[in-house]
Amino acid sequence: MVLKYDVIIARYGELGIKSPRVRRRFEKKLVSNIKSSFECEIKVNQGRVFIKPTNYDEAINKLGNVFGIVSFSPAISTITDFDKIALDIEIYVAKLESEGLISSKTPFAIRSRRVGEHDFSSQQLGAFAGSVVVKKIGAPVDLTNPQLEIYVEVRQDETYIYHQKIAGLGGLPVGTQGKLVVLLSGGIDSPVAAYMMMKRGCQITALHFDNEPFTDSRSLEKVQKIVKKLREYSTGVKLELKVVKYGNYLQKCREEAEKLTCVLCKSGMYKTAEMLAIREKAMGIVDGSSVGQVASQTLPNLLATRISVSIPILSPLIGMDKVEIENIAKKIGTYELSIIQDGGCSAVPRYPETNAEINLVLDAQDAVCADNQLELVINSLKTI
């Protein structure tokens, strides 16, 4: 007989410690997000999500991008009958042997679990399953330090057999924690910040600032590629990219307060994002700030750039260094996109202010007529 995986057992983590009402809501959203990722049937039972996909390989590939899942296992299902369990374990072990995962010299352990009413205990189930493996290939049992673990999980009349636990992304299902506006540039940091907030269950709207003539068209093309990658982690929840024209405002800042250009640029971005957040009914703003990384991210400048904004600004990377951020970017697939050359921003002054005084920043905002200029910026808003 040929072994055929027919079910995937997915596990969630912190969802399980929520109140019953909240847990049910989160489970419902998790199921919805999985079904939006690939075609399948799903059953949730006591901390386990049992998935029967139409295309098994597709499901295995896409489950790794679904927030809320801690781990998942390709498994075979059978009926809860010792004769049938024994037969399927023999087939399963033969498959593992053909793949070089077990031999007569491989120390192994059976990890058994049982839910429901049965006339046998989990220990009896484990001992029985272990005896089948020993009889089949003569491998030694080692419950303390096995080289291979085989799981036999009984749920009422159904039994599942598997040996892998593939790590998931963890976190909370996207769409369970409200909406945020993310300041998304073509750099390395902001896509990681967006990812981190999606991991905490937030829906994001990406806001990109088109700085032409200080940047060129390659910047927007790169951002579109980054958003396409981020959407792989947002199945079941819409992730929109919105773009505003920002070059005229930057030109005004350079003319009226050149040394403060970076500070005025960032404060203007926050104000624009706040206006968009009000329109979108979003609950906050997200950026990729990391203390001290660039001129606008010194502590005095972080305070000065945020002083005029009344909604929360979240910076999930605030205590990370560049290497840590780059490692996450590589893991999620945005790093190679972010390092594509796009010319950078030529509006940065030769000697940018790193210790902005709030009263001087407020005076500079008045000098550039920031409120009026930013109204023009938000009115240029387009959805890509």
C-alpha cells in the first residue's frame, strides 16, 4: 500500500489562553484566513486545527505564511481501531525507512495523545504502537533521547499519525486587532515593521510618499514589489497600497529650513498618515524607526517629529539594531527587494539636524505652511 498524507494538523499558541468568547472569535478568523490561502475543509478541536486541503503540496507551502499558527504537521488519518492503526503504522514506518529517516539502528519514541472516551490509555496506545515499529524494523526504543519521534494522536473515532512538526509564524491571526497605517518606504526597515504588526494581528494599510523629483520612479516600483511580498502574509485580509505626492512639500522644507528638512519630512509624514488614519478608521501609525539609526531617529528628533500627532505611533523596531532588522527582512523575503538600487533621496541636507528643539520645529512648520501644504499632499492620495 502507498502512504498518502490526507490531513494537516495545525496548532495555535496564545489563542488558547484567551477567554472562550475571544478564542472562538480568533479561531473563526484563523480558519477564514487559512481558507483564503488555499482550498480546504477545516475542523477545529481543542487547540488543534485539522485541515484537509484539495492540493496538499500547496497547503504545506502556504501554511507557513499564516499568522496564528505555531506549528503544523503533515499526517495520515485512520480509524481508532488497533488493527487498523497497526497496519497504517507499518506503512508509515516503511515510508520513513525508504526516506532514510529510520532503520534497525535508529533510536525512536512513540509520543501518544488521546482525547475522548476509550477503553485504553495513552500509555497503552504508545506501548502498542512502539511494539509495531519494533516488530516491523527492529529499531530500539529510547523515550529519553530518541533520534526520531513518531506521534500517534487519537481523537474519538479518528487517529492521526505523523513525525514532523513544522514551525509556523506564531502570533495572532491578521485582522483580529484592528487597522494601522504603515509608513512604507523602499528601505529595509519599514517592511519589517509592517510584518511585525501583522504578526500581532493587525490589518495594515501601506502609505508610500512619492518624493519626486528627489527620488525617481524606481522607488515606487520597488515598493509595489515589497507590498506584493507582504500580501503573502495577509491572506484573508486586504492590504492596500496608497501613494501621495510629497516632492513639493519637501522642496518647500528645503527652501525655508534646509537643516531641518529630515525632521520636517518625517513630521509631515506622520501628519499625513494621521489624516489617512482618520479616513480609514485606523487606530494608529506604524514606522520603521530604530533609535539613533538615522538623523530623524535620534531621541530629540523622535520627540520633535511626533509632537503634532494625536494618535498612537508604533515603532516595533525601536530597540533593534540594523543586523537584527536585516535578518528578519531576509527571513520574510523583503530584503532582496529592499536593496534594489533606486537612487535614494536627494533632499537630505549635507548636515541634517540631529538635536531638534521643539519650538524651532514648530516655527519651521509655520514657515512652510505645513497644514496647508499637507492638505495638498493628502488630496493627492491614490490607491495602487
